Amino acid sequence: MTENEKDMIEAEPQPEAPKKKHNRFVQYFINLGARIKGWFVDKWLAVKDVFKKKPKDEYAYSGPELSKGEKFRRGLKSQSGWLFVAPALILMAVFTFYPIIAAFINSFKIDYSSTTGAFKGWGFDNFVHVLTGDTGTAGANFVQCLVNTLVLTFISVPLSTLLALLISVALNSIKRIQKAYQTILFLPYLTNALAMGAVFATFFKIIETPSYTETVGIVNIVLGWFGIRPIYWIRGGAEVWTLGSLTIPWAKYIVTIIYEVWSGLPFKILILFSAMQSINKQYYDAAKVDGASRWTVLWKITAPMIMPQISYLLVTGIMGGMKQYSAVVGLFGETMGQAYEMGTMVGYLYNYIELGQMGYAFAGSLMLFVIIMIITFINNKITKKRTTYR
């Protein structure tokens, strides 16, 4: 055999030895081991790159060295967005976030004194005493105030929103005296709530002495035309129902709900009326061609098209209703009726702040915060399914 033939034989590819076959179970662990090994190798190479010395030319600047003043000015310019929002963030941190955190912490302090900062320990005693009404004073009752607030809120807010929708639709069809009606309806929104409540109370108040009745109020005079006896709406002796330990002063409820609806209408009308101006008129033209009635147009076109604004009014109305205080004080006085029978949640908090029992006030405020968050969450879930954004 010549040397050329030997070289040709060696150059020819030799057949590879057959690989050993494994069953699927063994092969799975072989592949797993290879992946783990590759992961460790990649991490090791990454660590080496961190500590590896880079060439000096990689640190070289392409331009002249900046002065410290120029670096500072450029740094401020790059963070200018934060500088614009910094005042708002500082105010929110001081007047919103800090009080919430402080109330949360102090609500768990037993016998907490706001003047000295002293307390006897940590626990849930404040919450237990607040919920059971065992506060040891003649102050407001938490459950009574919570029931009053929920009843007033969940009747007045939907009712005022519905009335605002109907009035806005009526205003939308009145072109000539639209501005005059808007001004008249918006006036209650510009008036002080305490003053407006005090004046509003005179419509229902019976003014009398043991021997002489000066007036039974405008509302009772009107009811007398229909043969209805005078009702004590405002003063002591007003008609009430009792439900266990709870008092249901229905006459005072009616007065407060009427006032809340009346005072809340202007803002709601403004929002809904403005929203109606942006609805495409082609929808109404198509409804006319189809012969749709006014009620069909209202509930099938107008209401769905302004549902985002209606949802906004419901959420903000419920949040505002859960915090109502000044209107009830204007109607029924500082003690909100007899022994806080018409007390609200905010009135409850003010009462215990005045009594110096800050632990109960903090516990009540924390529970009010949780209740508002739960109600708002449920309301958002319900209205979100019915809201159409254009």
C-alpha cells in the first residue's frame, strides 16, 4: 500500500461509535444536570465580568470634563418633574399620609393621651369599647352614628343623582332660559352649609311656648291643608321608632334627606348637564326616526352615554355622605338632636376629640376609613360593568 493510499484512508471520516441510549427517566435527569451546569457557568462568567478590569480607554470621556456647577445644573434639569410635584407630595405626606398612619398606630394604644403621649399598653380595647358602646361617657354611640350615616347616605345620594339627571335632561331641552335656571339651581352650592342648614330648619320647626304656638312651620302648614296633624320634625319629642338599642328618628331622617338632596343637586346638575353637551346628536336623530319615546331615549341613550359621570357622582357622593357633619349640626344643633340621636360618624369623632378620649376617636376614624374603602370598592365593581367610555 502506497503512502498516498494510506493518507486517503486516514482522511476518510471514520464512523462514530453508536451513542448509548437511555430511558426517558434517566435522560430527563441528564438534561436537567446539563441545564443546571449551564446556569452556574453563565452566572460565574457574569461575576467575572463585574470584577474584570476594564481598559482605561473605556473610561475616557469623548468631551471636556464638566464642572461641578454644570453637573449640578444638569442633575436638577433631569429631575425637574419631581421638583414640580414635590410641593403637592409634601402637603399630602404631612396632611394625608401622616395622619392616617398616626391614627392607625394610636388606635391600638390603650388609654392614650394626646397631650402627654402616654398610654398603658397595646391592644384592641379601643375597638371593642367603641363597637359595644362601652366608652364610659355620655358621648355618641358608634353603632347609632353608623346607622344614621348609612341610612342618610344610601337614600340621599342615589335620589339626588336621579333627580339631577332628570333636571339636566329638562334643562337640555330649554334653550332660551338655560343660563338663568343654571344660576338659580347652583346658588345652594355657593352658600355656607351651616347657615343654609339653619335657615332650612325653619321650614320644619314648630315654635311654641307652654301657652301659645307661634308657628308650626311652613311644611306643617302645607300638610294641614290635607288634614295631617303637625309633626315635630326638628325639636325634642320628634317621632321615632326603636329597634332594640337603636333609635330611628324617621322625622329627622326625612328632614336631613330632603336637605342633602337639595344641597347636592347643583353640583350634580352641573356635571351631568355638561356631559350631555358632548353626546353626538346623531343618536337622538336616529331615535326620532325609530319613534322612540322620551323615556326610552333617556334610559337607552342618554344615561349609558354619561355613565362615567354618573359613576363619578355616585362614588364621590357616597364618600362625601359618609363624612357629613356640618349640615346635621346646622339642622339639629351641636349635639345633633337629643344625646346624638342624629349623630354621624364624623360627629362621633369630633365628640370624643372634645372629650379628650383620643383612643376612641382614632379607633372610630380607622373603622370609618375601612368602611368607606369597602363601600367604594363595591360601588366601583358594580358601576364598572355598566360604564361605557367614549
